[in-house]
Amino acid sequence: YAVIMAGGIGTRLWPRSRTAIPKQFLDLLSPRTMLQDTVDRIEPLIPLSRMLVVVSEKHSDVVRTQVPGLPEENIIVEPGPRGTAPCVALSAVAIQQRDPKATMAVFPADHRVADAEGFRTAISASSAVAQDDYLVTLGITPSHPHTGYGYIQRGEPLGSESGMPAYRVERFTEKPDADTARQFVESGQYYWNGGIFIWKVDTILREMARVLPKLYAELEPMAAAWGSDGLGGVIESAWDRVPRTTIDYGIMEKATRGAVVPVDIGWDDVGNWATLSDLVGGDAAGNTARGDGRHLLIDTSDTYVYSSDGRLAVVVGLE
């Protein structure tokens, strides 16, 4: 099963990304939206029938419009943002009701991956590693000492699957300073944490019971009510009591059987305008003009301009 986390609230890439339409629902990199690109990337491996999208109530209709054919029961509505751990917990309960022996892969809806085939190969390899009760994450091979990403240090090797090596996770480090990031990259033992996870449903739920007992306690009444008319009320009631935490901090940093599969797949989380401008490319002067408006750039270089609804954007003397 695939779980796509689409609950972001649009705090980055303002003013295009807003609370009403966050970046995962925008066509930032292609004519398709980032959510649609994510679905397209996964669907050759996992069909829509086994693809769940976790989203807020206010954006559930956007998901229905952008992913036609997604079964209604595969749209999982979370009452409010509580971090990625409750999001994953809710989807794990949903999958457990269908198939207690299932394996699930978790993906953010707003990432860019250039090598889709390599991405799918890595997910398949990680799924095989996960059968030994490992909590697996993809480790992005770093291209430079980025200070805005978390890092994963690899430990002892676990063999390989489909030609891809796997390692035990030695430790996670959140957003290091520049000198530390440089040391990490030069060591060759560290990877960026891309927030992509693969595990068996029973493995992740068992780990939640161990390290996040307050969260796990709220899952039991949800599981009991699953499929009933009262499910929404049960989730709503429990959600305020659910601890606010992330998968990385709440689960992975405390896990004793974490594994990492290194990948080099052209990954980026498109976190700011400069990154987006680099990814879409520019003209000879380094300028990028996007949108369905009009653009006039005079004596301008290395600039990203977006204009919509036929508006004219004139840029003079800007670098």
C-alpha cells in the first residue's frame, strides 16, 4: 500500500502556495500538480486501489478532483495538523483493517524525483528489507552540505536487494550547522533524510505501542469503529489528545531496527523559490517566467517571475 501525506498548509512558496491551495496541489514543476506527479510516480508500482491520500477536510475535494479514480474510502481525512506520526498512524490503522499483513510505503505529496524508475526500484528493494521487521527509510545521496535537511548515518551493512545495498541506521541528526554538514558529506557515511518510509503495518504499529503509547492508545477505538458511521466522530474526539510529533523524532530516532537504503534519484523537497527556479531552469540570462500572464524582463538576470490571469509583469534592472 502507498500512503501519500498531502496535509501541508501552504507556509512555503508564498504567495503561490497559500492555505487554500498549498504547494502539493500546484503545478510548480510540470503541467501536472505535485500531488499528481507523486501519484504518477507510484502508480506503476502500486495501483490506485491500494493508494491512500491523507489530507485535511478543506482540501479533500481538491484530492478528488486531481486524482480521479481514487476510491472514496482511500481519502483519509485528518481533523487537523498534528505532525507526520499521527498521520501515519491513522493510515496504518486504515490499512490494517483491509490487510493485517500489508506493507506500506509513506510519501510526502510535494517532493520532486527526477528518476522515477530508480525510485520505484528503491521502494521495491526497501519493501523486501522491511519483511525482516525493519523500519526502512530512503537515504538521499547528498550533492552538497545542505543545512536545511536532516541526515541519516549508516551503520553495518544488511546485504542488498535488487542490486541496492541496505544498512542499519546508526543515528539521525536534525539540520546540522554548515561545518557539521560538510563533515557529514565528506565522510560518505551520511544521507539526507527525504521523509520516505517503508515498513510492515504490524511492525510500525508495534513500534508505536512501544515508543508512543499515548498515540497508540488513541488508535484502538479508531480501529474498533473503522467502517462504521461513527468513525469520523471517534477520530475527531481522539485527535486533540493525540500527541503532536513527527515520524522522525517520535519513531525513527528511537527505533532499534531502523534501516536505510541509499538512493540517488534526483530528489528535492522544493522548499523555496531559489530551489524551484534552479529545478525548472532558465534562459541564457538565468531568468524563468512562468504562469499564464505576460512577462517583460529588461536588463534582468537570475530572476524567477510568475504572473497569472493574464496580468503583465514588467521587471527592469533586477538581479
